Amino acid sequence: MRVLAAVQTRDISNLLLTLSFAGVDARICDSLDLTHDCLADTWEENERYDVLVMDCAGRGLEFATALRAAGRRLPVIFLSDLDDLNLRIQAARLGCAAFVLTRNCGIELPGILLSVAQSIQDGIYGD
């Protein structure tokens, strides 16, 4: 599974990189670097990703909105430091695969990635 992670938290970057033993190929970029150009570059044939993991903070919600506007059905897992109902609603409206509090990532993210991988196999997600 190829994961593009746009996160600011070093612990989450490290977690994704340690999941390589489970077949996770993660590319880490700073969530503040997300731009519409990144949206185009990300889906070049040689740069296809199976899932995005991104912070709600910064440009994460804006990036996901552009992703959906472009017709991409790629699963998005949102991370947040805040358990904020409005953020959860915004993420749900964008069809996110999961909303995870950053403090729970070590426990929840591996299982969520496995679940998303199964959903991709089942044809629920994909372009």
C-alpha cells in the first residue's frame, strides 16, 4: 500500500515508516507544503498513492476538497490534535475514511490502514 502522509508530527511520520514491514510504502511531506500543484503531481502515473494521511490543520481540509472536486475517490485519513466536532463534520462531508486524534495514532492508525486496504480491494475506493 502506497501512503502519502502530509503531517507535521514527527511521531506519526516515524510510525508510518516503521509500518514498512506490513507493506506500507510511505512518502512523508510537511502538511504546510500542500498545494494544488501537489494535487496534480501526486497522481502522475508513477506517483499514484492508495491513501492519504493528513493533518486537518494547515491545508489538509482544503487539499481534500480539491481532491474531491477533481473527482478523486482516494481514501483520506484525517489526523487532528483537537477532538473538534466541526472538524469531524467537515471531514465526514468530504467522505474521509477515518478521523483520528493524533494522540491515538499509534494504537488506531495501523488497524485503520488495514481496513482501508481491504476497502480498496473490495472496490469501495479507487479512481
